[in-house]
Amino acid sequence: MKKTLYLGLRGFSAIAALLLVSSAAQANLYCSGSGNDHGHDHGFGSSDFSFFATPTAWDPGANTARLGGFPAAGGATWSVMGAGLGDVSGFPDSHGGALTTSLSGLYAGGVDEVTTIGLALDVWAAVSGFTNLGQVADGGGGFGAAGAAGGGGDIRVGAIFIDGAVGGNVLAHAYQPGTEAITFGGNILGDVHMDNSNSWSDGGGAGTIDYFTVMLHELGHSLGLDHSTVVGSVMEAVYAGPRRTLGADDIGGIQAIYGAAPVGGPIPEPATVTLLGLGVVGMVYRRRRQA
């Protein structure tokens, strides 16, 4: 049974919500929220990636972000929220008062949940001028807490109940880059929330969702990318199984924000462009999956 992701983006502080569709009769597309959900295309030739309607990005160094200014180098730290934390951001997406649970308790075996965050960020950093500044201690405040009130890294990742695991349910969501100096909501911008009511694994087998794939996709939003219309790209609005490498359109998108990787930096493996070849076949698949 095909499992499908949906992402909905809301307003300037865009949030991307990843849904699972369990019925083959339902469209396998990300579900948008309102207004500025899909940003706008910046006219990069044949590329189909887009940015948020009000584009933001991380600046170099911790706790810094910018409005626009593409392309330019940037960097971000990340931290892991502990259990028992609630929403203090003031945004309407408060998870109904739910509290975070241990991110490390989402699945057993394989590469652990915390290590995967850094590995997924490294995938984006390897092909662009973005620098993964690494894990820092989390401040222990509720999600959306200001730095002085227990905020953590630029990108805080946590597990929380979102909407259950039945029907077209949300798998995860993420906020676009930003700091409390850019908009209200404390440090919630850039954060990723994984739904603890779904079944996760390192690999996505036996009816589970591949944690790495979802994390890689959500971190794309945390770095400033919206969706791509290129079939097979990581930032495409569809989950069709594990995707561990970036497609050409994903690379074009992240480089449009942060520039190309520095000369002498890590060289992406050839597999990073193999998904581009899925485009032609994917056109047929796209027609079949639209319901």
C-alpha cells in the first residue's frame, strides 16, 4: 500500500505538514494550508523548485537569519527537544495541548533518530554554501520559546502527537528559517516536529515510514525551500518510499539560496542526480496517482 506525504504551508512563518494517505483512491499530493503556501517560482529556467512567499534563509553563524538575499552562504545549529514540552509560540498550530515525547523513542534499530538529523543536514550542506554547524544543547523550553527562555538550536527537532495515524494524517511539519527578531513566535522558525503516532523506521520497511526521508524533506523546508514539481525530487510533495539522495532540482534549489558548495568541499555522490531520470516515467505515474 502506497504511503503518501502532504505538506501544508501557512503564511509568512510557513509551516510544512507531512501527511500519510492510506487509501489509493486519494490523491498522492501534499496538502497546502492557505494563502502563501507554495511561495513563488523565481524563474530559474527549467527548474521547478520554489521558495516561500516571503523567502527567508539562515545567515552564517548561529542564531542569525535573513529575509531574502539569495544566494549567500549561511549556517545553522540544531538541537533535540526533550519530552514534556508544550507550545509557547503563540501560533495557532498548538497540537491541541499535546506535549513532546522522546525523539529517540520513535523506532529501534538502524541509525538512531538524533544522528540522522545531522546526516540529513549534511546532505544539503554537501552541495551548497550552507554549513551544518552541528548539534548544540537544547535549552529545555517549550517549542517556540525565545532563546532567553529555554530555546535551543536554530533548528529544534522534537516528537509530538499531531493528528493520529489513521487516514490522511500528518507525518511531520517544519517551519521556514527565521529568528525571534524576524517575527513573533520565539524561536519556532526552522523547527521540525515529527508525529509520534506514526510508525517509523530506518529504511521504511514493513508498513513503516522512512525517518531519514521525511527528515531530509522537512529540513529542506527548514533551510528555506518550498515544494518542487519535479517527480522524484526530495522536495516533491509526495512520499513514495525512501529517498536518501538529492535530485538535480533539489540541488538547484538549495544552491539558489546558499550558493554552490565551496571549492574543495565535499563532492556529492553520483547518486544525487539519478532521481532526475525518474521525471519522464514519473509523468505517467503522476497521471495515474491523481484522484
